[in-house]
Amino acid sequence: MVFIALGCSLTACEYTYDDAGRPAASPTSTSNNIVLPPDPALEDTVSGEALEEWAKLALPESQGQSFYSSHGYLNPGESKTEQTVQLPGGTYAVTLACRGTRRVTFSVASGEAKLVDLTLGCANARVSVVQLEKDAVLSISVGSRSDANFAYRVSRL
């Protein structure tokens, strides 16, 4: 018995199964990885309820306890810095997201020590894991050269 799975359009592959049930991959084209264009809707900044809804979607619920989250709008050339509540020592996930036509710069620091320094292309999200040896307040800075929305969450792992 032979089964053939066609339609692996993103990976351009074909799987065949022989009677033993072992898959054998064989290329069906010579194309390389296909990069999908970003969702054009995520290039537009939003406000009000639409900003609240986007932040919920961009920062899905985490497994651990959420200690601090924020979201907002940046004017071109604007930067904002916020501080978290006092966090007990431990391991944390810092989830960062943005939307707009360009990039947003995120910086997370504990005192003078930079824990995360990242420029993120909008329509993306990134999770960084940070370890705090002792109780600390994190300073989170965001900035952009163009209109952008940002969102972030600090959760304990």
C-alpha cells in the first residue's frame, strides 16, 4: 500500500509511505525556503480597544505568574522607560512585541546591568529568559524612529 501526501506547499516536499509505514521525503521542486510576507494589518498602529485586543493577542497567557505588563503607542523618535514592581529573585520570561512599519528597540536592565538589548522588527514577538539572583526592579525602555505600538510582559517561570 502506498500513500502520497501532496500539498506541502511551504516546505515543497512529498512523503511516500511503503507497506512498512516509513516516510521517505523527496523534493518536488528546487525552491528554497519560502518567506511569507508580514500581515499588512500589523503595519498599522492602533489605539483604544484595538490596542488592548492586539496586546492580548501579541502576549498570550504565560505558564508562570505575570508580574508586570504594559503596552502603548510611540510617536516617531519617541522613547519611554517604565519600571516593574519589585520582582523576587528567580527566572523570568520577558515577552516583547511591536506593530508598525519599522522596528522598535527594547532594553531591559536591572540597575546598570543590561539583561536584554534588542531591536525587533514589527509584526513579531520575542521571548527572552532572564535570571535575577536577588530581588530587583527592572527598567524597561522602548523606542522607535516611526509610529509603533509596543507590548511586553514579565512572567516568572
